[in-house]
Amino acid sequence: MEQVFQIEGMSCGGCVASVERALRAQAGVQQVAVSLADKQAKVAFDAAQMDVARLRAAIEAAGFEVVG
């Protein structure tokens, strides 16, 4: 499954790295692509192991706001 998150609060490459680390640490996450310019993260994951709410919570726990 794939989900795109709109993220507020990213202002540098370090922010992008923090979001990537937070998402990759989650069980079932297969691929992560975070774009500072687009303010979004695309995440491919196994829906049997992970769900959208927990991915959103991981981004927010890293200190960023998920919009929408």
C-alpha cells in the first residue's frame, strides 16, 4: 500500500532525515521518499503490519505536523 502525507514544519535537510528515520523505523515500511520542496512524504508499506494512523503518529512524534 502507498500513502502520501503533507507535512508542515520541515525547513532543512535535517528535518527530511528525521522524518525518513521515523518512518523507516516502523514495522512493515518498505520504501520512504521525503521531499522538502513538496512538503510531503510518500510511504510504501505492508498494510498487514502497519496502518496510516501509526505512520502519521510516527511523523508527529518526530516533531512535525501532518496536514489533512
